[in-house]
Amino acid sequence: MTSTATASAPAGVDRDDLEARVKSMYREVAETPEADFHFEMGRALAERLGYDPAALDRIPAAAIDSFAGVGHFLDLAAIRPGETVLDLGSGSGMDSLLAALATGPAGRVLGLDMTEAQRDKASRLAGEAGVEHVEFHPGYIEAPPFPDASVDVVISNGVINLSADKPRVFAEAARVLKPGGRLALADIVTESPLPESVSCNATLWAACIGGASQEDDYRAAIEAAGLSIRTFREHPEYRFLTESARGACERWGVKSISLLAIKA
């Protein structure tokens, strides 16, 4: 969420309120992962989505406790030693730390998140684990503060649906990627367009539902940014927890997906 978001978001969305709610929710995710949320969290979720238990054993458990992703995509990313990886909406750092395992110390992982509590936790855990080639930056996924063509892989998990300007997110991902670079992500999309009663509800945006794009629009925004989708898959094993969230899933086809796209 950014104050510079364009009219791609519904006019009824109060962007300042939305940003405040998202920051509040994900501060709680970082600080009290045992609290009740619309969504699952933690290691059991990560393993059910397809994360390698052996890899999870190699990173701090506290990062996994605050994992609130919606799918698994690291197999699609195929991160190689020495590469530079940008994690959009890096949260408490689970995906960033796993990416750091794949890049090795010759590589570099850049986490980007607007929530201070998430960055602080991720940075602390990386330091305690002695992982020196991952760093966490403040900022918005609509405006990553990194040079053009400086990144081999962009990753993101369950975050782009929270943005009020998804086309800009994809355009910026394409900007920072090197030619031939990969975008690998998991996110929430819908089969049917959401009504304004949902898409203008800041609470449902913060819960990863209200801001979800219709699948065809989501794919079109990626292609418009100059990225070619190579793999697109659904994650039926992901589920929301509350009755209101499950109702939205059933009525409008809210679902988890992951994908791989390549920059020409």
C-alpha cells in the first residue's frame, strides 16, 4: 500500500486507512503469531504448502512461526548460487532466509517490507543465525528502492493482493529484473470480480481477500509489464480460517495460486 497508488484500486478504498490496517495486522503477525487471524500461519502451513522440512530446519523457527504465506513457489524460482534475489513483502523473513540458503554467501537477498516490526524481527533473526548476505529494507512494493536490471529473481508470497496498484508492482518488478530474470510468487486471486462491498472493505483487504484481483486481470497485468508467464498453478491446500473469509472463497472463487514469469 502506498499513498501514490493510482485509480486501479476501487474509488471507495481509503488508502490511508488500508495501509494503517495492514501495518497493524502484520505487526501483530510479527509480534504475536499465536493470535487469531483470518489465515493460517506457521510451520504446519508451510509444510502443507510444499516447503521442504529439511530446509525449514536450517532457518530460525521464529521466522517460520510468523510465516503467513499462501503458497509455495521456490521450486519455480530455482534460485542458484551467487544470484541476487528481491523478496517483495518479506515479512518476518522465512522466504528470504530460504532464498539465502539457495544463493549461498556469494549471492545476495534483499527483503522489502513497509512494516517496521516485521523488518526488525527478520533482521534480528538473520543476525542471530549468522546470515550476512540477507538484508531487510523499508519501503513499498510499488516502489522498490533498487536500480534497474539489478536483480536475478523477484519473489513474493501473499502480498501483491494487498497492493492498491498491482500493475505498478509488476512494472517495478520488471524494471529491477535483469533480462531473462524470473518473477516467482504466490498470491490470492479470484475467479469472479469482487463486489464493492468486499473490495471497498479495508478489513477484508488487510485479510488478503478484499484486494484480490480477478485471475484474468492479474495475469494481464503481469504480461503488460513485459513478463511472460511460464507456469501457473493453484494451491487448493491453502485455506482461510474464519467463516466470513471462507464465504468469500466459496462465493467469488477466492483462491491461492503460484506462478513463474520471465522477463524478455
